[in-house]
Amino acid sequence: MVLNSIEKLLEKYDNGETTIKEEQQLKAYFAQEEVAPHLESYKTMFQYFNTTKQEDLYTKDVPLKTKKSHIYQWISVAALLVLSLGIFTTQFGEDKLTYSQLTLQEQKDYDQAVEVFNLIGSKFEQGESNMAAFGLMSNKLSEGAEKFEPVAEFSKATNKILKSKKKKTKTSKN
């Protein structure tokens, strides 16, 4: 009678329909020395659950050392200065000069400003392409998870078939 109720509880357990009390009954049964031979696999499973529950979790803090790069801060400061200088000169400068009318120093400054803007633009483009790679990786992980679901369903069905075959062979032996 006890074996019959344990088998019913195991069937409910496999279907995810047991209550906490029923699971405690299963744990108590499989904690015994002698278990029915056809339920030995469940005994090892419940013993594994008990041992892993008793293990201490690793709770030590892991310090993370991050490298702080100040170059981006300086680039942003330089860009801000160039922009404010540009706005200041366009508002208060009445004469509009062409590139050829600038002095050599002004031409160098202009060229450097253009290089800074190009550098900032290329860094933004790099960041955008990196984010696209993360998006692609996320999509691939989602696709992989979706493809794994039928495998889990197949595994459940296979386990049910194998259990029913075991029951049939045991009843035919008896």
C-alpha cells in the first residue's frame, strides 16, 4: 500500500503537481535505507537534492577593478571648447572668411578641429556596430532557446513511455 502511494506521488511529482507536504513524504521515503529496487534512481536524485541543499553557497564578494580611461572625458571637453569657440566666433565675427583667407595657425587649428570631429564620429560608429553585434547575439540565443523546447518535450514523452514500459514488464513478471 505504501509503495502504491509512493508511485502515485512520484507520478504527480514528475508532472509537477505535488504539494510541499507530498514532496516531504517523498523525501522521507527516499531517505530510508531500503527502497523498492525499481525506485533506486529516484533515491539517488532525492539524496542529491538533500546534499546540494546543505552545501554552503559561495558568498565571498569579488572586487571588480575597472580601468577608468580619462581620454574620453578630455575628448568631450575639447569638443565642447571647439563648439563653443565656433558659436562665439560666428555670433560676434562679422567677417566670414574662407579657408584660404585664414592664417597658417588658424588653418592648423581648423584642421585639428575637423580631425577631432572625425575621431568622435568614428568612435560613435564603432559603438553602434558593437551594439549591433550584441543584438545579433541576443537574437541567436533566443532562437537557440526556442529550438531547445521541443527537445525538452521529447524528453518528457520519452520518460513517460519508458516508465509505462517498465510498469508493464514488472506486472508481466509478477
